[in-house]
Amino acid sequence: MKTMKFARRPARSLLACALTTAMLASAPTFAQTATSTLRGTVTTADAGQEVTATNKATGTVRRGVIGANGNYTIVGLQPGEYTVEAGGVVREVTLTVASASTLNIEAPTAAPAGNATNLETVSVTAPLTREVKTSEVGNTISLRQIQQLPQATRNFLEFADTVPGMQFKIDNQGRATLRGGVTNTSSSNLYIDGVSQKSYVQQGGVAGQYESAGNPFPQLAVGEYKVITSNYKAEYGQISGAAITAATRSGTNEFEGELFYRFTNENLRAKRPDEDDKDDSQVKEYGFALGGPIIKDKMHFFVAYEGKENIYARSIQADAASGNASDLLPDNLRSYYGSTTLPFQEDLYFGKLSWDIGENDRIELSGQYRDEDMLGNVGGLSTPEHGDLRVNKDSRGNLKWQHYGGLFYNEMILSTQDSENSKVPATYGNGITYTVINRGPPVQEASLLQVGPASGFSLQAQRQKGWSVQNDLTFNSFNWGGEHTVKVGFNYRDIELESSDGQPVNPQFSWEFDPATRTLAANPYRVEFIAPFNTPGLTPLVETTAKQYGFYIQDDWQATDRLMLNVGIRWDYEDVPAYTDHVTPQAYVDALYGPDPDNPGQPFVNRWLNGGIDAINPADYISTGHNRKNFKDAWAPRFGFSYDMFGDETSVIHGGAGRSYDRNLFRDLAFERHKGSISLVRLEFQDPSGSCVAITGPACVAWDPAYLNGNDNLTAVPASRGAAESFMLNNKLRTPYSDQFSLGITNQVGDWLTDVTVQRILAKDGFGYTTAIRQDDGRFFDDSGSQWGGDNVPGYGGTILGDNGVEQRSTQVLISADKPYTKESGWGANFAYTHTSARQNSRNNDSQFDYFDKSRLQYFPFVKSSNQPSHRFTASASMDGPWGITFGAKLVLETPTPINTVACYGRRDFDGSTCQLIGFVPPGNGKFLVGGDIWGYRTVDFQATKEFNVWRDNKLTARINLLNAFNFKNFDSYRFGGPGGNYFGANGQLDTSYVTVNRDASIFYFPRTVTLEVGYKF
């Protein structure tokens, strides 16, 4: 960021006066649109005269009218440096993304001494990098941070974890996840230039980001972005977690460009803990950006491209619950363990054309494209031959029209999108899983290794394609009990949604390994495969056209000079015909109400109706095609305030409360329409005594070697034909939401801006599936505490019920201290600490299928959440060093993240279960500087950048990153040991003392790594 240089140094008191004037009260935030607002008071001109703001880079001019009270407001400004003039007085100001700032324009005060009377412009870049009079909880990531902090990826969201409450993690496959609070990763939303990038089908929050090692957008095209963890205003929709709004770069009146090439490989990194010798690995990233004028001051262009050719090292290892059984496997199988590689390629494109048609209208046309190829599902239990080939494509186009009226500002955006995520198995044939079995009761299995082709579930596709229109109208001319800035907006999306979840290929056989004798069974004991079923109305590929509507009104009310009130309400509605028009197959309804083979004279439905606390009302799930309605009660009120205690922004109290609705993922809903046409079938094979491991009845069959010859032979087994699954959704499905509360105080202490906030988030109505299996008398659990001894609806392999009921409850203490970078000081720093106390009624709220251990979602106990550690601390800084070198550093520390699992330790719950959901804090990975092994995650990164002037404005850059400088081993798994393995206690007493860090496993992040980068700027 630039700072104005003065030919003569002004007197210190006059400069302080000018800076104080420039730093007065902040104004409303127009966050979703990514533009900025400038307002203030003018004493150098009369009412009715104009205030002009000129963008220094593009020459764009915007005007505001001075009101009768001397106030002015200019909305819809692009982030950047501006020259502001009124009544012959000129000021300079830098506006950041999705921010609001106040600049009071007063006549220059006579200088007390010397030659300081000539102060014409003042730069307030540093104080304006973060607004303080706002009820929103969050912070802004500046371009300086993006460019000068060390970075492991080219994912611009990597810097979001410098905001308290945020967590950015890179797993052992190079895949990045971003989480706000303890809500699931799908609850967040990313806005780029005001356009939502929400994933409607798949998990991950951002379209195309689920299980991807790629970046959602080229970092070269990002100017800066803002992160809001809670209490966002009514502009934001389809979100219950964190909101991120980014502003892209635009062309200027100067032709500017840059290129970069970044590289590292196994020779520039330390050995991973799961490697005997370092295997091949590589990070190769490159790109360019170019921008400039087409018509000076009127029309500009900007283009950017970034590519990746990476190879990630992975670890093959047994399930921690298997104990040391993997060490006893035959040599040919044990040789699979250790490290392997995972290739990944990505291409990102962005282009933007900006046209200022006079001073009142601006048109932007932009497009972006993302193309990824990778090998997935490799590592952990899965060998490379058991992997899948993944393709991820995302293309979007936007046409934005901004109109600047005297008393209003309007922004309309027309958008198109086409996002596709698909995968296919790497090989075809029979897959094999080797396991160890504890026959209990209850029976417990632990996997050792997966070889051969991946299952038919690795052949699937998700897609969202359509168009949208949104319009935001802002009025800044209302005065009643103070000044009101009222914003009204609506959006409409017409989106084609597609989802498929597998094909009938690649059956998966399970072989038991006996550690006591070190032998494999002669025959497999189980097979799982996808079988086709001809069920009327159901199809393997589910398609629908969803229509999404949103409306909001927001009033930012400057009640007094010190008190700002933010009051808004939002309503969202989505029509999904695949849900409302679905008809439950009549054959299933007939079977449900038909005879119960084990209860002569009674219909099977009596098990559902007479199950006591486990009872199911079939009317809640049987759909006629006319008895469902889309959720229409998504009214989301939002209220916030900020109070400037002394009127100078040195101490501001802020708080708020609000509700925000997300949406149900289409992939979760689509199971109802396609699972009855392709269903997972499970057969178990009899041992010499005629028994099966976990199944009795028709699905327990004699072994036949012909079953190894493909799906056709397996589907011919009579038990397979009665194994179609039936997925049923609640007829009154609701939309997930979160209630958010916050209270905090922001203080300016010298150059430092500090904030302490307490944030409470209650996320409710999350989606999950439970099983409708029931005992003869309707109970879910049998006398031994097992649910698997019950029966399914006759002629069907299983009934899975989809409901709302997953919840997270969190309280977080968020503490931050920011010293913005200025050219004068030569350095900037950020410190962020988060304390989290959170509980949830799930073991993994990112998965909808982790709820088969209870009959209802509401019966799961609330336990420590596995989504955030109790303590998280980040520190980052950059500074201008000697010889023109810029240095950057970043530290991340986390205590161990709690583990959620189902443990059997002899405790019988109220519903008859003997295995319970637990949450506990595992041992730490190691220490940092002092103390014991209390940390679960530790990284320290450094970077140094040097620019060499080549000719005129041409510069050659050289950069070195040192990642994980102290080579901390952030192990990503644990061993569950104890007597017999997987031991969590007995006689109702929970014992987690046998849980240890798996120090032979893979790690989060990277081992110590050096990355080299060269670039060229002109």
C-alpha cells in the first residue's frame, strides 16, 4: 500500500490533527458486493455542493452531495486509493474491501510553527485497513499479507486463519479445508466480487473445493478479502458458518504485469515419518497476470492464469483400532505399507473488463475457469490401485452494472455457472479389504489394508449449472432520529442440479486375518457390491431444476455520533422438485404394511409404530408427490450495534444477535431418488460351522468361487434381489441454520488495534441419516445392545431415514492484535488467539452417514466437538529488511483436537445401547519451546523476498519460503490400544488412557520444506 510523501515535513501536531479527522467514525458495510463506502462531514463547502472521489489508479470519478447537515455519503466505490476533494480541500484515503470509512473534510488548521502550513493531502492507509464501528465479527486480509507472508499453497484462503475463530488445514493429500468455528465445512460461503461461489450439490462450502488440493481462484487475481465469522448483515444468504468476500484486481491506467514460477521437490524437504527413503514429491506452480487501459480513465482489462503440477507423498497404514495386527501380515501385503505418491494438476483462468460509462455508470464483465485432475482415495488403508481418478471443472461468467444516483446506488449482477465434480475407479475388477475381527459381543472389525480396484461408489458425478440475477439498491438519504442507510436486495437462481452415487462395478471382498496364527482365511467372509434394481420412478442419475429466491432489507442507522445500529431481516426459499415431487415406490409401501414373517398376523409396520422411544411414524416419510412442501419459514432477523465510547474510535463496544439459514445439499436429498435403483448389497459367507460374522438369515450364504467372477454372479444370488435399499426423507424437512451472538470491545492502542470478543453460535437442524432396522418388538437395540440383530422391511436390504437434528454448540473467546504495515514503520504484525468450548451430537458433522448408532439423531449425546481445538494461536508478521529484502513469518499452534468415536465400555444407555458416542482430548504431538507435549499442531514458516530493478519499472523477484522450519511432526492419527485393542474401558467406566499418537502415520501440513520462487514484474 502506498503512503503520500511530503516535500516538507509538517508539524507533528498538525499531522496528528489531520489523521484524527480522517479516522472518525466508521460507516455501514456493504459486504456482499465487495465495494466500499465513504462518508463524513464537510465544513469547507455548503449544502448541495459535491464531494468528488477519484480513483488514483483508474481515474474513475464518483460524486456525493453534501446534505443540509453537512454530511455526505458515497457508496459503491472499488477498493483502492482515492483523492477526495470538497470546497477546495483535498484529502487522500485508501478504502479496503467490503469496508466503510469516514473522512471528515475540514479547512486546514493554521500551523503553530515553521513551514507546515502547506498540508494538502493525508494518507490514512493504515488506520483504514480495518473498520472498528461494526457489529460484524471478523477482519480483513490485505494484499500486503497475501504477498509477504509465507505460504504453503497458492490458495489465497490460507491467510484466513489469521482471523480468530478460523482454521485452515492442509491434510496428507494436499487437500485444504477452511472452517469457521465448529460448524461443518459446507456451512461457509465465498463471495467473489459479490457473487456467491456456494456448492449446492457436494460438500465443502465452495463449489469444487470438496476433497480438492486445488485453489478456488487464482491468487494473482485477488486484491484483498474480508473474513466474517458471525453476525454478518442481511446481505448474506445460504450460509451458517463463515462468510468470505473477496475483491478481484482490475486494470489501471498503467500497463502492469507479473509472472512467477514456484518449485520444490523431495530434495528440498525433510523425510516424512512414514518414509524409509524419501519418495518423489513435487510442487510446481506458475502463472502470470496482465492488466492495463483500453481507454484511459474509462475502460480497463485484467487477466490472470495460474497452474499446478504437484505430486504429494502419502502414507499407507492400518486402522488404528487394529492394534499391531498389521505387523504380522504376510510380507507381500505388509510391503504395501509406507509411502506412495499422489499426482495433481490444476489450471485457473480469470479475465475482467471494466468500463466506466461516464461518472454514473460502470459495467464489469468477468469470467473464471477451473480445471483439475487428480488421483484420489489413496493413503490410509487404500493403496494406489484402490484409488480413483477425479476431474473437477468450474466455469463462471458475470455481468455487473453499477449505477450511481445522487441519493442512491444500484448494483445488478447477471451470472452463469457450470460446476462439475466427477470420479472413476483407477482400475476395474475385484477389490479386497483385509480385516481383523473381535467377535465380541458385540462384533468389532478393524481394517488393515485395501487393495485392488475401488468400489462402484468411486464412479459418480455431481454438477450444478444455471444462471442467476441479483440486485442491491442502497438509499443514503433518509434522516429520522439520525441518519439511515437502507439497502434492499433480491436474488433469483435457476440451477440444474445433478447427482449420481455409484455404478454396479468392482465388488469388494473382505478377508479375515488372524493375528494369533498369522494366517489369512481360505475364503472371504463378506462381499459388498452395488447391484442394479428396476424400481419405477428411481434412476441412478438424479436431475432437477432448483429455483432459489432471496430477499433482504438492511438499515444501518447512525442513531448518534457514537451509536450505530444495524437492523435487518432476510428471507430465503428454495424449490427442489426432486424432493417435493418424489413418490415413494408403491412396492415398498406394500411391503412395509404387508405381513411380518417373524410376527404372524401382524403387519411389519407395527414394528415402527410400537417401538416406544424408537417408534417411527411412516406418515412422516412416505411421500405421495403431493404431501411435501419446501421449507418456507427461513426468516432470518439480524441485529447489531457498535458504540464509540469516547467518540474517537479508540474504544468501541460492539455486539449483535442474528439467525442465518444455510441449505440442504442436493447430494443428500438425491439419495432418496437413486438408492433404490442402485443399492449397496452385503452378503456374508458361511464359515465351516455354517455361521456368518454379523448376519443371519438369507444374506448368510455358502461360499462359491464363482462369486469372484463379477457382479452378474453376485446379483444372481436370491438374497441379492431382496437387498434394495430404500432412502426416505422426512416430509417436513427443514433448512439448517445457526443462531449467532457476540459481544466485544475494540481498542486502539498506539499503532495497534486490539479486539476481544465472546462469540456464541448454536447451529441446528443439520442433516443426517439413521437406519430404520428394528427388532421383533420394535426396539432398535437387542438385549446385547446391538442394533444389527433387527430386521429390515421384507424384501429390502435396508431403510435409511433422512432427518434434521444434528447440532453444534460453541462458545469462543476471540482475541486479536493488529499492527498494520506502513511504509514509515516498515513492518506489520498480527496476533490471533481463539479459545473454543464446543459440543456436538455427532462424531463427524461433515458426514451424513455417521448416525447409525442410535435410532434418532436427537438421542446422540452432546460431546466435545472434533471440529476445533480448545486453544489456537497464530502470529504473523512482515518487515522491510536490509538490502531491499522483505521478510515474513507465520506461527500456528493448536492444542490437540478432540476425537469423536463410538466406544464400547460396558455402559448401557437409556435406549439400551452399550456403545456410546464419546468425545475426548487425545495426547499431544509434541512441545513448543517450553513445557511438555501439549500441542497437537505446530508450524513455523518464514519467507524472504528480494526485488532487483532491471530497467525502469521492470523488476526481477526472488523468493524463498521455509515451511515448517523446525520440522514439527503433526501426526494425523492415533492408535486405540489396551487389552484386546480398541479398548475404552469396562463396567461403564470410560478409559481413554490407551490412546496414543500414531507416530508411524502421515502428517498434516508438510515436513520441513524449502520452496524457491522467481518472478518478473513490469
